[in-house]
Amino acid sequence: MNQYFLKNKFTIFFIIFIVISIISMFFTTSSFILTPKVIFGAISYPFVKAYTFVVQNTLTFFSSLKELNLLKQENVRLNEELKQLKEAKFKLELLERENKELKQMLKLKEEAPYDVLPAQIILKDPTNLYSVITINRGSNDNIKKGLAVYAIQDGEKIIVGKVIEVNFFYSKVMTVFDARSSISVKELYSNYSGIARGDAPTSNLLQVEYFPNEADIFFNDIFITAGFGGIFPPGILVGKVVDVQKQNFSLYQKITLKPLIDFSKIQYVFVILNYEITEDYTESSISE
Amino acid sequence: MLFKRILFYFIIGSICLFIQLSIFTNNFLAIKNVMPDIMLVLIILLFQICDDFEMLIFAFITGFVIDVYSGNLAGLNAFFYCIVVALLYNFKNYLNIKTLPFYLFLVLLSLLIKLFIYYLFGYIFKEVFVIYKSTLLSYAIHILYTLFWVPFLSMIIYIKPIIELNSKKMYGK
């Protein structure tokens, strides 16, 4: 019997399986509740559930890895984009500022009663209190020694200095800070005038000499160019008072000015081309 | 060795069921809602290297699992796969040609038998006949799509470790 079974086990099992299949199909179309399909489904359900759990979590895991990689790439891309946008914003701000300055300069240039030539500062030395700066205009642009230079700062004309050296493509400007510089100045609302001398590199202040003792000068009073020397036109801002020393036994008082020019803020200056230069101007004495 | 073979049947059966049933994958293999019969291809290919009786059990179980989770008549696929294995078993002396065109021919023949069985049982169990009333065109797509899988599965099945695992049939008989 056993041997018969072993010999014909394929046929026996085949018949059993066929019978089960047909019975199962029959039960599927009948109204039995416990059909073979239901029973088999109930038995295999835990395995399918476990299988679902493992497969779904595996798929989720790999999907997460893929997403993580995508997120990293996107993060790098966005960072790069942000960097570019920041650079663009910075450039835009610079251009906006430059545009504003140039517009202001153009407006003031049109208002000026003398011809001016705009120039860009190409070299300034902060270690020497900006006593000499270099501009990008030279004899090629009709620049001559002794010409006055001013700048526009916060919408106001402020004195810079005068040209002391001219080359073909560039010129050097001695600023008001330089110890060799002297400018005739006057207080904004009175006719009292004096001579303002630079003090660099000792300090960045101007000392006003020969200023009459009877004038009442107060802290923060504004001084402008007097226009007596013929180099600087009158009315250009020079500085504001930071110290006043009246001397009882002297005709003059000592006033200290803080120049209004701030070289860290400006990039462009104006060279006054056709204002009359005094005849007594010499190279050795570059004072006004 | 038996344990290894059972493990082999379990793994390969699970993978094919996973693909075939698309329980978790939302029919990613389907073309115009037609799925290939990967399990049939697997059974035919495995029959060439595996034990006959083991293949009969494998065919019945996998067929029944497909029936349970695919909404068919429970037992229809099990019946069909058992019939296929029985036919292969009875004609195995004539099935020594182990070439791809021959496998394609066997799969094609089995699919035609499947069509006949489906319509036969559709006729017998009239109540659910409508489930199997697919057009000949979609069945033609089903046949072509199934045949498309034969070369790929044969490349996977007939690798050396699998043949060695089932070497009892290859060399033992």
C-alpha cells in the first residue's frame, strides 16, 4: 500500500488537488460562509500581513533614502541659488547707490556756475588720513595743477582739496587734511573769515587761524569756503566747529574744525576747471 | 537539501506572487489592465529542473494563493496550474528540448489551454461567467505580454546555483 502510494503519489495528489479546486470553485458560487477560499484566506492572512509589513517598510525605507538624496541635491541647489541671489542683490544695491550718487552729482553739476569734470577716486590711503588721493583724470582731460576739487556728500558740496600733481591719465589731489593745505574759510552766517590749515598725519582736524576774536563762534557752527584765494569758489562746505579758544590778549581766536568730508563714503569727486586761479599761486606754496 | 529547496520555492514563489498579484504595487506591470501570467512561466521553466511532485504542490499552492487574492473563482488557477504540471509530467519524455523557442511554445500552448479552461468553467459556473468574459484582443495582449517575460525569467531561473540546488532531478534520475 505504502509502496503503491509512493509510486503513484503524483497521480494521487493531482487528483486530490483537482478535486479540491473544483469543490472550491463550487463553494465560491454557492452561499456557504466557510468556503475553502475563506478558510485559506484566514490561514494565509497573518503571512500576507507580515509580508505586507516587511515589503511596505522596505519600500518606504528605500523611497526615503531616494527622497533624502533628492532633498540633499535640492538643498545644495537652493543654497547655490540663494548665494547667487545674495550676490545679485548686493550688486543691485551697489548700482542703486551709485546711480543715486551719480544722479545727485549730475543735478549739482548742472547747477554749478563753473565747469566741472567728474572723476573717480582710484586710490586713497586711509593710513595717511587720506591726505593725498588719486583720481582717474589727468592732463588728457585738461586737468592742471592747482585746480580745486570738491565732492557731493549727502547732497551737499564739500571741499576735498586741490590738484598737486598731474600725469597723463591720472592726477593726485592734496586733501584738506594735509598739513600743507590752507584754505580761506568763513563762518556760514557771518562775514568773519580765517585760514583753515590741515594737520595730518597728527590729526584729522583743521585749525582755523587769523579768525577775529570778536566773532561769536559756537560748537557745531559750519564753516564754508570764503573764495578769497581764487582757487576755491565760495560757499563750499568745509567743516564744523569742535573747539573754540578765545584769547584775551590776542586779536584772533583759535578754532578747530572737523572736516565734513568722509572719504570712506565717497567714490567720485568734481574738479573745477574754469574757476580763476590766482596769479600768485606757485608750486612750492600750494596754499590758497 | 530539502530545506534549501523549500526555502527556494518559498522565496521564488513569494517574489512571483508579489509581482503577479500587485498587492502592494498598484498593478505596475499592467498594460491596458492586462497582467502577464508570470507564475505560469515560472512553473513551466521550473518544471524542467525541479522535482515533479514538488512542482505539483508548488503549482497548487501558488495557484490557490492567486485565486484567493485576485478575486477569481477560488481554485480556478490552482486547477489550471495542476493541469499544466500534469501535462508536462505526462509528456516529459518528449520535452527534452531545452531551448527558448520551445519554452515559448509551451507557454503559448498552456495559455491556450487556460483560455479553454476559463471558458469551460465560465460556462459551468454561469453565475460568474461575466468575470471571465474578456475579449479575444485583451487575451491576445495577455498572451504576448506573458511570452515577453519568458526570456527574462529563463535567464533568472537557469543560473548555475539554482540548477545545482535542484541537481537531483538533473543528475539523480
